Amino acid sequence: VELLEEGEEIFNIEGPNGTPFPVEKYGTVLLVGQGWGAGANYPIAKELLYAQNEVYAILVGGSRENIYCEEEYKTLLGKEKVFVYTEEDDYGKEGGVAQAVEEFIRDVKQPDLVVFAGSSVGGEAVAQITKDKGIKNLSLVASAMLCTSGLCLTCRVKVGDKMVLNCIEGPYLDGNAVDWKMVAFRNGYYWDLEKEGAEYFANKLLPKLKRKKQKK
């Protein structure tokens, strides 16, 4: 949006899509945000607090650059309820999502609900823990979406013994029942397009945005 010039317009914006997150009183809730997932979980953290839950947050990233919304979470929940993990540098504790969740259960308490947002690999790792310990798990399933209206079937996800349309029934689904390997496999169809889009942004749009900000 920042790149738009006077007279230009956006062709179409559609939303909201999917099913709202089921906000209710669960008890103790652990939010696990891997990379961008921290941003997705943040508004849910606020609503869960309003519903009188005890809320904790784990933020996981490859490096400090991949840790998002840390100060916002600490302001909302309190510093003692926010745990930061990185995999490639010494910011916060060292480790990934599985280690972070296991250490929370061991050192703090076992939550009544885990809410995960991040990669399919991270989702599968968290689900292995929550299934073993009988913990309810609601995970944001980041499946590829095209039409966002249930027509193209691109976003279908296997949950238990049925297929669901993530753009309608998701994006937060029963993480313990999601077939995470299928999610990763289906997303693989679009990796080349995602890479092409990321390269276009980095090489074309980002320099343009930086030049525009320098002029202000």
C-alpha cells in the first residue's frame, strides 16, 4: 500500500475469510508463534485475556530478526510470561518450537490449550507433544489459498478422517488431528511461485519503498 502513487488503485481486497477463533475460558493458554506466527496470534492473545484466561507466549525465530511483536506481547502479558527462542544466534534461549514447548511444560506448567501459528514442520512438532500429553491444540494451518471462497479446493486439509476447506473452516484447526505432512506436500506445489514473488519483492518493490521513505 505504501508503494501506491496518487491515482493508482488496488484491484480487489477480500475478507475476512474463514471461521473466527473460538474465544472462551480455557484456563491456561500457551501461544506459540514461529516467525510470522507471532503476529497472527497477537490479537488472539488480547481476546483470550478478556475471556479471563491465563495467557503465556512463546516466540520462536531463526534469529533475532525473525522475532516479531516481542515488546507488544511483554506489554500485554508481562515480561515474565513471554519466552523467546532463537535457533541461529544467542538472543533469548536457544532452541526451536518443540524444545520451547517441552521446556514450558516442564518448568512452568502444563497448559489447557496450545495455540500454534507457524510452519507446517513446526505445527507437526508441536502436535506430537500435545497429542502425547493430551493437551488441546488449535493451530493456524498455513495452507496455500487461491480463491479463498471454497471453489478451487487448493486449501483443503485433512483433519482426522475428513477433508476440510481451510479458507472456510480454518485457519485455526485441531492441530492434533491435522495431517501436517500433507499440508507440507501440497504447499510444495507453490514453492517456486512463492520464491519468485519473494525475489520480486526484494529486488523490485523493497528498493522502491526505501527510496520513497528517504524522500519523506
